[in-house]
Amino acid sequence: MSNVMATTMLSVGETLATAVGHPVAVSVAGGGAAGELVANVSPEDLTAATGALLGLGARHLMLVAYDGDSARRAGAAPAPAPTAPAVEEVLAVPDGPIVRFRVELPVGDPAYPSLTPLVPAAQWDEREAHDLYGIVPTGHPDLRPLVIHEPAAPAEPFRSFVAHGDGVYQLPVGPIHAGIIEPGHFRFSAVGESVLYLDARLFYTHRGLERLVEGRTLAEALPIVERACGVCTVTHATVFSQAVEQLTGTEPPPRALAARVLLAEMERLYNHVGDLGNICAGVGFNFGVSRLGWQKERLLRLNEALTGHRYLMGVVAPGGLRLDLDERGLLGLGPLVTEIEHEVRSTVRLLVRSDGFMNRLHGTGVLTREAALRLGALGVAARASGLEMDLRLDRPAGAYRDVYVPQVGASAGDVAARFHVRAQEASGSAAIVARLADSLPFGDASVPLAGDPKPGAVALAGAEGPRGASWLWLMAGVDGRVARVHLRSASFANWPVVASVVPGNLVPDFPLINKSFELCYACTDR
Amino acid sequence: MSGSDVATTVFLTQLQLVTFLVFAPFLAATIRITKARLQSRRGPGVLQPYRDLAKWWGKLPVESNASGPVARYAPAFMLGAIVTAALLVPGAAARAPLAGWGDLLVVVGLFATARFAIALAALDSGSAFGGMGSSRDVAISALAEPGLVLALAGVAVAAGSTDLGTISAFGIIHGVGLLGPAHLLAAAAFGIVIIAETGHYPVDNPETHLELTMVHEGMLLEASGRSLATLVFASELKLVVLAALFSAAFFPFGAATEMAPGPIALGLVVGLGKMLVIGQGLALIDATIAKARIMAMPDFLGLASLLALTGLGIRVLMP
């Protein structure tokens, strides 16, 4: 344990003791390298303890629930033991540690005072824990079903929140749409063309992936976690691999770490280029749609040449890479990516000169800095609203410690700001890819895992994906199996933000606003 | 009416009916192909709109539980109104096939009737998008109508008649001398009206899959089978009629002034050629600009009214 961590541990312990009125045992998790602290708190103390950390500027990362079954898979409880559920609230102190509050709940009455009134960013986490684990966050302002649409009591069917009043009408959209897109139900309350309120209902693609991997080996779990969605595969495979590497004490070779950064930036690049095109589609600007769609296709083909998969699946794995990057794919990568970036930049320059186009973007879908902070916005959405928030810079993992990542941001918080942030980040990613393609270290692409993880041990890993920071919480089971895994994707964090931004805008501007956030449904629903 | 007049009427009616009906899907196809090429896509073939119509026509419509007879019969009513308008507009000759049965105000009225029918059908389907599309479409048409009427009033004042055949003949006699500022302003206004009436950029995106942004497509979302075929065909035909109206009122050159086979054949070819040019113009606009906010429509269509009014003012004050 380093001295820095010891000091942090003591100061956090003191802060918590002052807040809850009695000493709180704080311990260092993960050997201290990850800068992670764990504290067991009682359900009654959770609010005060969380409040104390918020006072230090901490941000909500996730709230994960698990139960006795998880403990049993972790070898911690004998077979017919009472199944005590638990929740863990995870917060990150800026320039400080990540703190996990572990709250064990009574068996018959798994309730604790809700954190949502204090931490609005936790609203969906708590609803999910309520749906999937029966854990009751008392005092939660909106405990409607989130994941499981058909509740246990059919007398209380899922209801959308709507506005009432003279001339207010409801506009239900989806989950089946006129185009081929992911399913989501959006209930607009509108007057004329102005939106008063938007209630979003997702989780139509809930496949129970987290439950599916429980009890499986780490090798079996990887492809399932990776496929939570089709366009954040490197991010999800990386957070899973990092968590496994923490648990097993494995250090991947330099080539693998650098390659992961290269792949992550390719993923960001093709997503951002596609998203810029999608923003054009949101206003029906065919010029941008076709020009940027073409460049995205070129990037996908580079992905295929590099890894054999257009969406980069099956490459990143615990211990390094499952497959080394293709040497021929790597050969021309730098110049090609640079050329594509030039094309994208010239298209963006033309788009910005189109008054009709920019007129649609400016002032549309404004996310204020205050709202972004309160609701826990992540990624491009946060950075376009004046928040400096980028895991690559804030908590660099792996080769990001050695890579120059330009800081990008805007303050207007509207669609135009998100458009500009995306365009600049795409250029930054292309530069990183071009540099790494020429300087990838030689050597092995993977090492075997250093051992089996200790049953019951927990690891937390995060990575900045194209949509923001995705965090994965992994509890190891016996025989190198998974006891419980929880993936909180950036899309999960940002969906409530989208819904909150829309009121006050025009109904036909919703697709544009939605595309400017460009969130996944699949990795939200899991 | 003499015997030869009746023969001319019958002949022109048959000719115009057949060419317009056959040509309408073709015009739609050329617009789509040009748009696709401008977006570096190959695009569908020329026959695709015909295939679509044939496919839909072979299917019975699926009706929502909320819809009633209005949704069932309104498409035919709409198509009837547009077909009637098609016969009141000069095509191959400087004379409408059904000349004397209705002037340009009747044509404008028939367009309004058609729109009323499709808006009612969309409302009757009971879907939120139908209602939304109808309300937007009716709002846009209410904004476009002054421009349409004023632009046509300009040429009517010049020709001293609201009969479209007379206006055409007047234009052909005056030739290039017609192209004064008043005439060009009215033509520009009418161009904007064509964009709004046929649902092209920046007013509407005819190819969108985003329900919330739809205007015309929103009204078609609940239509299927024969109803859909009828509504789509009526919309394709409407563009042909509007283009014919545009060339008859503003650029009538090429239309036959004597009822002989040669001039009529030439007039027909030139008339269809002008429609293709108008279609290509719409495709070019569609491919190069973004759709405007719906709240910008009063400005855009107000511009049409303003141009037309200015043209009319010039004509009245400086004859």
C-alpha cells in the first residue's frame, strides 16, 4: 500500500466518521493500485456517507445490487444459507480514490433509504435493483418498473408519466419504428409542436446478460459481456479484461496495452464519424449523411483488415489480445486513417458553412452544465456542456498513461456543441491511431492469467468509450467463475439526461437531439 | 359546340389522361434516381415506382380498429380530385382538355379538396402520426395558398382571363417579351409553392423514416394496400399537374396553338420535358440543403406570398 493511499484512506475515513457520527472502517481494495477504497456501512448511514463524499465533489459511478446467490457462487455462503442481498454504491472522488459503500441488507426486508433524492444520477440504478433484486430504495420518487415491464402485480400496469391540461396531447412513439432502429417507447406530452414532457421507456432488448454470465468461466463470460451491444465492443471487452486482470494480478504485455488503445480509438473514430452523419440525417441533410457514411464504411473496412471483424469483436481478452493485430492491416493504417480524417474534417467544414444546417443545431436540445452534473451525464454530452470529464485523462489506464489525449470541450450544451465536440474528438482519435500504428511495441500480444481470482473478490474497471465512461463491476466466484457482473454503460447513464433535455423543444427536433447524444439501447438494456 | 370541338375535347382528354397517368411514376423515379446519384448511391431503377404501385394495388388495405369509412374512401376521392385537376390544365396544347369546364381557381380548389381528403383520411386512422401529419400539412398548405393564388392572379391579370388556355395562348403570343420582373417574381413564388405542395426540401423530407419529422409521410403511415397505392399515385400525379400548371401559366412555349397532330405531338414532348426539368430541380434542392424547422415555414412560404404580391403589384401599377 502506498503512503498516498494510506493518507487518502485515513482522510476519507475521518470524513465519513464525521458525517455518520461514529467510526467507519475503510479498507483499500485491489492492492491499492487502482486507488479504490471499500467501506461497509449500514443502510441508515448510506445517505450520510454518500452526502459526505458528494461534499468532496464525488460523482456517482454506479449502484450495483447482488444477493445470496452471488455470494454462494463466490463460495462465501454455504448452499442453503439465507440469501442476504446487498447493494454497493460506487462513487469517484475527482483526483482521489474510488469509494465503494457496501451495504448489506436484512434478508426479509431488503430496504434502504433511497439515494436518488440526493444523487439524481442514481435513479435508474435503483429502479433496476428494485426490478431485478427486489431491493426497495424507500423514498425513491419514481419506482415504476424499468427493466421488467410487466410487474408482479398486474393491477398496476406500467404507466407513462404524461402532462395534463388544455390542448395537451400525447404522442406515443415506438417501440416499433418506421425505420430500422433499436426499440424504445417515447411518450411525448405536447402542445402543438412544443414538447412539455417526455417519458422514455427502454429495456425492450433486455436479454438478462448479467444473469447469463453468472456461474460461467471468465473465458465464457467475455464474449457475452463484449456483445452487450454491437458498437462499444472494444470498450466492454476492455473493462471486463481489466477487471479480470486486477483480480488475477495479471499485467498484459506492452504491445497488447498499446493495441487496446489503438482499437479503442478506432472504435471512437468510426462511431463519431457515423454519429456526425447521423446528426445530418436528423435534419435530413443528405449531403452529410452520404459523405460521412462513406468514410465510416472505410473505417469499418480498416477494422476488418486489422482484426478480421468490422466491429472489432473477439480481439481484446484478459491477459492482452486474443488475436494479435494483422501486420498487413497495420501497415497502411496510419496514412489511411489520416486521409479519412482529412475527408471528415473537410466535410464538417462544409457542413458548418451551411446556414440551414447549423440553424437547426444551434440552441436545440440544450443540456446545462448544472443539469449535466446533477443527472450524471457522461462522455460527449458532458464535455459539450462544459464538464471536463474524460476517463482517458482523469484515470488513465494501460497505455493511455503514455498517450497524448487532447482535451476537447464546449460550453453551449446544444446539438451544435455536441456536433463540434464529436468532430474534434474524431480528429484526436485519428491522430492517436496514426501515431500508434507506426510505433506499436513488438513482442507478445498476450500473457496467460497469473492465476485464478480469489472467490468473493471484487474488481471495478472503467474505460472511456465513444459514448462516455462505461464501468464494469466484477465479483469472482469459485473455480475462476463469475459470481456477479454489472456493466453500467455510458448510454445507461445518459438516457435519463436525454429525456430531461427534450421538454421545451419542438417535437420534430427530437430525432436530432436524440442523434446528438447517439446512445445505444442494447448496452443500456443488457 | 361544333362537332370538331367535341372531337378535339375527347382526343385531348384521352391523350392527356393516358400520358399524365403513365408519366407520373416515371417523373417520381427520375427525381429519386437523381437524388441517389447526387448522394453517390446507385438508386432504384426507373420502373421501381410502377412496381411499388402494382405491389400495393394487389393487396387489400389493413385498417386500424379506430378507422371508419372516411379512411376507406378518401384516397379515391383524393385521386379523383387530382385527376379532374389534371384535365383542367393545358398539357400538349394551349388549351385544357376540358376547357370551359373550370378555370385556374377551380384547379386551386381541387388541390384544396384533395388535401382535405387525405388529411381527413389520416385523422380517421386514429394514429397520432396521422393527426400530426395532417395538422402540419394543412398548416403548410394554408401558408402556401396565398402564394399560389396571387402568383396565378398575376398572369391572369396580364392575360385578362382566368382561363388557363387563354393564359397559355397569351404567353405564347408574347414570347420572350413576357419575361418581365412581374412575371419572374410570380414564377419564383409558384416554384416555392410547388416545393411546399409536393413535400420537398426544405419543407418536407419525402424519404424520411423519422416519424416525428414527417409531414406527408405521416399521413400515409397508416395507409396500406390499395389505399396506399391510391394515395401515393395521387401524390405523384399531383406533381405532374403542378408542373403542367407551372409551364402553362409561366413558360407555355412549345404548346400547340393549332389542333393538328404534328404540333400536339411536339407540344406533348416539350411539356413532358419541362416537367423533367422541374423534377431535376427539386432533386437538386433535396440533395443540397437541410430540412428547415417547421417553425420557419411561415417565413419561407410568406416569401412566396410576398414575391407573388410584388409581382402582382408591378403588373397592376405598371401595366
